[in-house]
Amino acid sequence: MTTTMDVGAGSRAGAGAGTRAGAGVEVHPGVDAGAGPEADAAAGADTATGTAPAPAPVAPEGFPATGRRVLISGASRGLGRALARAFADNGDRVAVHFGSRADDARATLDSLAGSGHALVGGDLADPAGARDVAERAARALGGIDVLVNNAAVNLPHPPASTSYEDWSALWQQHVAVNLVATANLSHLAAHRMMGQGGGGRIVNIGSRGAFRGEPDYPAYGATKAAVHALGQSLAVALAPHGIAVASVAPGFFGTERVAHRLVGAEGAAIRAQSPFGRAGTAEEIAAAVLWLASPAAEWASGAVLDLNGASHLRT
């Protein structure tokens, strides 16, 4: 039976990418909601000089393979749900973030193996909302060891048929959620990891579209390319702190949101993109992310891992 406790802010109006319902934190049994690291300022930059802190020593035993505290953004359904289940099955405790789909997020939470998981709602397009999500997730789990940046928007805006007003608004929405929110959550999680002194992992969900183009979703392709570049910059900057950062670039994979596209002629064309003759699955993407978040994957920091069934090859 799930125990519910409010350890954070109440509802929060969304901004930037539209209104999204906020929420407190709901925690499965086994969580000390009051535990956790000090505030971000204590673990982050020197406020007097503006300089980054010296690298914190990584725990002698190294980064753990299980029992970690994992924040997954956009985890209410689809790939986010598969990610949450993969980490929970691995023995980790998961903070399931959602923007507006509270019922779907609750279903994800209730499906997780083990205990000590948490439900955290908030608008990541608002910088204050992103800070609130990170703080409440860390408070519910007792810290953050792994961050998976999965939250994204992907709305059509073909250049030839989209009005300028819609075009500019959709670009701002994609940039706010897909790129800036990813950067903000990464900063917040990294400073907590540095303060904890045990290293960490950040894995970004990018896209094949960053490399081959997205003619009907150009802002999606562009922001995912930027996410790949962000991950590589962070990989270099955070390595001295024992934090590895990598990205995955999935091709088309099936979820409930796109199931309608896998029927009929369109479905046949999608499956034909890969020489395997099928679309990928969310579970396959989640398995790769789980590995990138493991101790064994430290040397993969900075990588952008293609997960597209040989549907798009790059050198």
C-alpha cells in the first residue's frame, strides 16, 4: 500500500511551455522524506567568488551499481515509464517526474518493483519549477545519484504550412522544455552529486533526428542536437567530480503515444527503415540507459549512443 506525504510545494502554475499542474511529493514506504543533502547553495558554486567548487573526492568503493537515487523527468508514460521500471527492477529508488499527467504518473509509480519511490510533479520549463522538482526529488529520495533527462515536447510545425506566430511559439516551447530544462536539471543534479561526494551519472534522451533531420519537427531535431552537444560539454566539465554524462539517440520506437503510426502503410514504412524490419521498443532504450548509468559505463562518458536498428548510420 502506498504511503502519501507532502514534502514540498503545492500546485504551481506552468509557464513558458504552457500550463502544467504541479504537485507535492508522494513517497512509497521506506523513504525518510526529511533526509537528504544540504541546499544547492551549500553544495554548489562559491557564491562569494562565483567559482565552481574543487572536485569532491569520489567514494573509495566507487559508484554503486544498485540502490541508487534516480530522478527521471517525464516519466508518466512511454519511455519514461520503461525507464522507471528498469531502474526499479535494478534495485534503485526512483523519483517519477510528471508535468501534467498525474494519473499516468501514479500508474507508473504503482507499477514499480521495490519501495522508496516518489512521485514529483512540476513544470520544468520554468527555471523555478525545475529547481523545485530537483529539491523535492532529492528530499524524497535522500539525494540524487542518477539523473535521466527524458522530458520533451515534439509537436509538428512543418515550415511551409505553419504560420509565423505558431512557428515562433513552438520553437520557444521546444527550446524551453527540450534544451533549457535539460540544462537546468543537469546543473541542479550535478551540484547535488558534487556535494554528496560519491560521483554520479547523467543520461540525456536525444534523438536520431538530430543527425538526419526532422522536416515536420525541425525544432525537435535542433533541440535534440543541442542536447547531445550539452551532454558532451558536461561530460568534460564534470568528469573531475566523478560524474559521467552520456546521451542516447533513439530512432523510432513504439509507445502508446505513437501506436497509431505503426499500423497500415505508415507502419510498414517505419518498420522498413531498419534492416531488422521492425521498430524499436521502449524497453530496449531503457536497457541502454540503465547501462550508461552503471559503474561499468564511466568510460562511455561523452558518448552519443545510436539506438536505431541500423536505420541511420553515421561515421
